[in-house]
Amino acid sequence: MNQMPTKAEILQWITDNPTLGAKREIAKAFGIKGAARIDLKRILKELEAEGHLEKRKKTYRDPDRLPPVSVLQVMGTTPDGDQLARPLEWHGEGAEPVVLLIPRAADPALGEGERILAKLQQVKGEAHHYEARLIRRIGHNPTKVLGIYRKGTEGGRILPIDKGQGNEWQVEAAQTHGAQDGELVEAEQAGPKGRMGLPRARIVSRLGDPSAPRAVSLIAIHQHGIPDDFPDDVIAEADAQKPAGLKGREDLRDLPLVTIDPSDARDHDDACYAHADDASDNAGGHVIWVAIADVAHYVTPGSALDTEARKRGNSSYFPDRVVPMLPDRLSGDLCSLHEGVPRACIAVRMRIDEFGQKLDQTFHRGIMRSGASLTYQEVQAAMDGQPSERAAEMMDEVIRPLYAAYSALKHARGTRQPLDLDLPERKVVLTEEGKVLSVNFTERLDAHKLIEEFMVLANVAAAETLSARKSPLLFRVHEEPSEEKLDALREVAEAAGLVLAKGQVLRTSHINALLHGAAGTDQSEQINMSTLRAMTQAYYAPVNFGHFGLALRSYAHFTSPIRRYADLIVHRALISAHGWGDDGLTAAEIEQLEATAKHISETERRSMMAERDTNDRYLAAFLSERVGEEFTGRISGVAKFGAFVRLDETGADGLIPVRNIGNEYFHFDADSATLMGSDSGRIITLGQRVTVKLAEALPITGGIALDLITVEGKEMPEGGRGAGRGRSHGKPPKRKLGAAKKKAAKTGRKVERKRRG
């Protein structure tokens, strides 16, 4: 804003923002900077002297008015049946104002003594002073249901889509929210059982066609049993939390820590800072600080919050929503490192040499203040010579030192050689209505890699520190691939004219040599996908088996306790190991570490499956309007019933049913992962380039069916659905079948001899 706001504008802003009101927040709202802050301070003093404002702990507010959103306690009813409430945030000198509740048809019944959050409007000429409309109950979290609405003569019913929820729900005519028959709806419990013994519900959201994109993630959430609403006691416990103070903590507020996140980030749980090491014995070295939100301060062992967080195991992320591990009061507020706000943290100070090797680390429990909430794109643009106004001010003290430290870590990474897979991520972009707008490749900037390397280093520091102190913890374990999977990978490599070393202790450098050999060739994507399939899945364990993919001997998750329960366990272990307080790891938790590790490994897989199913459905919805079009892709899997193709444009996986491949019978050979034509001897196998026609895309299931047009540029004979039926089902020519199996048989003999030896 170019000019100083008027007194009326300031008073209106304070009224509209009752939870804010500090001079700094007022200045930010009106764009007041530098010397202009002196004029703002003068105006606020005048308003205070005139009685329009009251200053309470550096926050200004109108002392004789209630804020537009306020906490109320429900009182009894008047003789006329009206319900009253008393304000719990009244600070005026006069009599407490009278508040009349104005219920809407969809509002639940409120009992005397309940606390609610309400929107207030001041009125004049009435017996009451304010009218209030319910926003939500405090400490009340009604049961929710997702289902198909079936219209009846008086209202209707909801048929839950969750198989485990057998009961139908009765909806009265006044609480249907205008839902139409057959729509997917979200509803919440509206009271005890009604007529016919069915529980009553009111529809709170219409999601339309069950196969529409907007409903996709909700279906996946319910199908996979991911808890998406918090129990009442958890909400109440979260709402009652207060910001941590400085007592017992180090004051880290002078460190110029910054957060660097995606532009659409909903929380900020890690901050970083780096500078050159001035120690005489570390010339060219760097000091790196990584500060993580101190979730353990708020989520204590055995609490309702802790029980629910362990149950969920982790947050789940979908294109249109997040199902958080912790309520928003924590994940979006107290445990989010917002710019300019003091926040409790656990920080690690690490020293690295000029080659990126970590020399030592120390952990600190403190209070920090983020200097800025930056985005990856903003930081990268600054380093590329196009800094934003605020980034320009941080170049010398913050941004360049971060990249200098990252440069050293890149050198160490090259020496360590973690697995170097090249699998571009695709991001589903939605419109506000929830329809798929596009499917884009996620851009990988140096800013992304910088944060990744800092987080990996901090995780290593946590694991090493706790191991050295002989403290129990949960490790992040990634074991090396099995011999069977490695043999399958070697088969794919040999078919592409490449080699994967054998007969020695497997290292990531050996696999990287294969990946780099395929880079830039037509086989690159197939080699990368086959390598990924050969890897074991990472998991949590109280015993250290190392991390093969990262080429690290000791690794734990420390950097995201907002969204992963494993990190919260590591934070508590650090608290106990350093004697920072009584909110550390308990004896009961230590006894349950193995069970906890198994449980959260399972919840992680559950979330991955739900997220994958959601993306499949979104991609199917995106492609459903393009049935009949041709696409290019590559064979990504072969089975008895057909071949899978990964489409180049979207990364969607579709199935060519075996009956659609051609006008002959195709034999499946599991050892060589091939389908072979009985008449022509034509082979369908992994990695082949194909052109396909989209035959079907079903958003409700995520299924995509394809017709095969060309293989490696050669057209397939016209067949169509069922073309293979009625054709020759005889065996393919022996010579061609033998050639396809020869390699697999040779490998099988070698493996058998090795086992006998």
C-alpha cells in the first residue's frame, strides 16, 4: 500500500482479524515498511488514547466490541424458545453483551454448557446485542460417513461406500443439502437413531457423480481404511495447546534460518542455514544448521494426540487434499515454522569439510524464528540471477552459503554413490472444481536437491548420535535386492545389450554403472523401472540393517515429525538421550518399538496404495474424454492375460488384454516374461516401443484398456476384441520358442548349480 491507512481502515482491519492485531501484523497487512512504521505507531497511540483500542500484550483490539468470530458458551432458552449464549472473550468494562443464537436448518442441536465457535454480527434496537451463527462445536467431532444418496419420499438414505460400515443412514428432507439421487455425498451424524432404527445424518457436502474426479481421493481414503476424522478428545487436546516458551531451551532466534518448500506447501516443518566454518582445522569447510519443529513438546507419550498419531502412522497426500497425522492446530499452526513467528524446535548443527564429509554434530532444543518462507522456484531463480525483492536481500547471508555447502555435499554424494535412479515424477494438476487440468513432469531443481541432501545429512546425524549414546530408536532400513530379483534385472540388462556385474559383493556403484550405461538410450526408462522393481521396500525397524539405496550404514527419519510417527519416536529418543525433559521416550514405548515399527511400516504402505489408486483414477478421468485417440508408450509388464503399457504423455499404465493383441493365440512364458504368437512367432516383451489406441478409461476403478497398433514401428494385424478366439491355439514354432527360453534356461542352470554349491 502506497499511503498510510486511515484510522477507520485500521479499526476495520482489527475488527475483521481478531486473532491478529500486533503492530507488526498491522504493518504487514497495509504494506507499511521502514520509517513509515513510526507514523503507524503514532496513529495506534492516538486510537488507544481516544478509547477505540486497548493494548494487551502488544496486541491492539477494540475493548468494547466482540470480535467477528468468537468462542461462546451455550446458555438456556428464553420463554419464547430462543437460545442465548455468553461470550468467553469479553474484555469490556461494561455489562457482558447478550448474544442470540440464530440456528440454521442444518445446524445440530446444541446443549446448555457446550462451547462453540460462532460468527457474530452486532445489532441495534433489540433486547440482545449480537446475533451468532454456528461455525463449529469446540471439542465436538461428529461421526462422518461417505456414501451414495438414495432419494425417498421424505428425505432419503445414505448407503456407505465403506464395506465395514453396514448401516444405512436416514436423512430428513430438511437436511439433504439439495442432494440428488445417486450422488456421492459426505454427511455427519445429526442425532440418535430415528424411525426404523437407522442413525440420522445430515449431508454437509455434495460430491456429485461417484466417478467424478472430486470424489476420487475420498473413495480411496475410505477403501483403504485411512482415518480421516479426529476423535473429539484429540481435537480438544490439540485446541488446548499453547505455544512453547523459552524456558529450558536455547534461544536460536538470531540464526537466519529459512524454510524452503513447494509454492503450495501447507506447512513448514524444517528450516536450514549454512555458513563457512571459521575453525582453523577446517579450511574450506561449512557449518549446516537444520531445525525441525518440536512436535514432541505437544504430542506427549500416552496422550490422546499420541494414540491417534500412532494409529495413523503418517500423513497421506492426494492431489486435492491431505489427510494429516496431526490436527491442524498443530500441523498448520504450532508445529509449522511460519515466517517471523517464534517456534519450538529441535535443531542439529553439523560441520562438514570441503569435500562434504561430516566431521561432527550437536543437537539443540530451542526456540527459532524463520526469517523467510521461501519456495524452491524463488531460491533457484535467485541463484540463477533473477532474485525476488526479498531474496535479493538474503543472497550473501543465506542463499549463496546454502549452495556453497550443497556443492560440498554433492562431492560427498559422488564418492558415496547412492542409487541414481532417473524416474521423473508426474504431478496431477486439478482445477478448483477437482477436474484434472493437466499431468505435468515435476521439475527437479538444484534447490530441491539441496534440501534433500541437508535432510539426509540430518537424518544420518540423528541415527549416529543415538547409536553412539546406545539409545533405542527406529532406523529406516533398506536391504539389498534378493538374488532372484538381481537375476531378473540382469536378464533385462542383457536384452538391452548392457551388463550388471556379477560374482562380487553388490554395491550401488555397480547398479549406477548400469543406469548410466542406459542413460540417453531408448532403453533408459525400462532399465530404471526394472531397477526399481528389483529393489526391496524400505521399512522401519529397531535394529540397524543399513540403507542400501542411500549407501549409508546408519539412517533414521528425524526431519518430518509432523507427518511421520517414526520421526516423533526419534525426537523423543533425542530428548531422553540429552536429558532435555520428561517428554522423551518412555520404557513402555521402548518395549513396543518392534510392534510400532511393523505398524507404521504398514500404514506407510497403506498410504502409498491409496495415493497410487487415487492417481490412477485421476489419470483415467483425464483420459476418459480421449477414448479412440492414439498414444505412444513402452511395454512395462507382461502377464498371461495381457501386456501393460506406460504411456509417454501422462505416465498412466494401461492394459492391452491378450485378446486385443492380434488375430492369433499368444502363449505366455513366465521365465522370459514374453507373449509369443502361435502362428507368427511374434514376441511381445518388456521395453518394446508401442503405439496404442485408448479403448476404455474408467474413473471409478482407474482401469485403462488399450488396443495394440504397432510394436517397434511394425503394425500388428487387425484383430480387435476377441480376435484371438477361434484361431489356432497350437504351440508357436519350436525354433522361436526355444530361442526365447534359451537364456532363461541357462540362467536357471547357473542358479541351481550355485544353490547346490
